[in-house]
Amino acid sequence: MAAPTRDSIEQAQKRVDQAKARLAALNARVAAEGRRLDTRRKIILGGLLIDAAAKDKRFAGIVSELTHRISRDQDRKPFEGWTLPGEDR
């Protein structure tokens, strides 16, 4: 086998860099899919909890307790003035 040339080393490095870029892109897609599924689960579970709270006082108490535990202002803001469906009866 002939000694490696500068050109062959540069080409090999380019292939390595391209493979690393493809791997990084695949890892980013896997992470994005995981975040998407996590967000979907939270939305579905939140909807189920709100629906249960509208029908059952035990769940209403849990939702009330959870909303009072919110510590970050940016998380608390969407709940300002919000009441559970059916709570205003």
C-alpha cells in the first residue's frame, strides 16, 4: 500500500466530517421527535385532567392545588383569571 498523500488525508477527513454531520442531524431528529411526543403527552394528559376536574370535585381540588404550586411567573400568567369549566356554576 502506498503512503497516504495529503489529498487522500483531506478526502478522508472530509468523509469523516460529513459522517459526523449526518450523525448530528440524526441525533437532532431523534431529540426533536422525543420532545414532540413529550409535548403531545402533556397536552393530552392536561386535557384529560381538566375534563376530569370539571366532572369530579376530587380532581378539581387536585387541579386547584397544582395551579397554586406554579412558581414561575411565565408559567402562572396563562392561568390568571382562568377557572375550570363548570366551576362558575
